[in-house]
Amino acid sequence: MYKKLDEEMMSKILETGIDEFAENGLDRANINIIAKKSGVSVGVIYKYYGDKDNFFLACVRHSLKVLEQVLRDTVTEETDVMTCIRSVVYALLDHSKNHKNYNVMYNEITSGSCKRYAAVLAEEIEKSTAVAYEKLIEKAKQSGKVRSHIDSHMLAFFFDNMLMMMQFSYSCDYYRERMKIFCGEDALEQDEKIAEEFIRFIGNALDCRD
């Protein structure tokens, strides 16, 4: 009879799974390795998640809860637009450095063995950020920071694209090397400079009038 796992152990299993999927992709990831590193039996993982694919989806959703909390803490109604943007940039930069394999796993969904779930996961991964950024831009339009005729959906998409590339640049080997080519060999050690230049660029884009 299996002992019911507490929240801490469940989190440990999922974090270990994220590391394995980020390293090897869905098809080559090994449940035996995940179980051994987590300190549980393979049977326990299958008992809770059924099969490897369902376990992979649980890992993605676990990572999303962390990301969604970051957005909830930074995109608020009470603060002005640029303060929100500053908070988002710094929070996501920090998140990328502390949870590199989350972004590696997301990147795997777009191009690797996990891509068969792309359509399903795109909705889950992107919806909360899309809504948050659209609300932020609408607020900016109401305050006169953005021209009123600009499409909030499109601007949110472009803003998220830039944030996504910044996160990948701290997480994935190819994008790290790409960042060095554009920004210098020491770019990955220049967190504040990267963040401030990003914020300055967005601020200039927003600071326009009808």
C-alpha cells in the first residue's frame, strides 16, 4: 500500500520531472531516473499520474502555477503602467535564472518530441499572460501612454515575444550564445543593464500621444 504523498514531495517529483524532460525531451525522458532522484518508486509515479505523458502534462502545469503567481504579484491594478512593466521584467528575469528548465521545457514543446501537445498547451501556457498584458496595455491607453487606436491584443503579443526571448536567453544554450553575440560576452552577468535597457525600450514605445 502506497503512502499518500504530501505537497512537498509532490513538488519534488514534479521539479525532478521538469529537469528530466528539459534535458531529454518527452520521448527520451526516463521515469526510472525521475523516481530514483525523487526518492520514490516508479509505481508511485504511475499511481498518481497514470503514464509518462500525463506526468509530463502535470509537470508543465506545475511550472505554470509558479509563473502565474509571478504575474499575479507584479501586474496589479494599483500600480502605474511603467511600475508594472518594471516589476514584470525583473520578476521574469529572476524567474528565468532560478527556473531555467521551465523555459527549456517550454522550448521543447515548440520544436521537440513534446510538440504533439503544442495546441493544447499553448492555450494553457499563454492565456493568462495574454490577458494580463492586454489589461496592462488597456490601462496604458486609458492613461494616455499609448495611442488609443493601437490594437491591445497585437501589442500584448509583441511585448510577450520580447519577454519570451529574454527568458530563453537565460535558459537555453542556443539563445544564451545568441545573446552574447548581440549584447557582449558578459551579457549574462549584466542583469540590471539588460533589464533597464529592456524597460527603457518599452517605455519609449509607450510614451506616445494622439
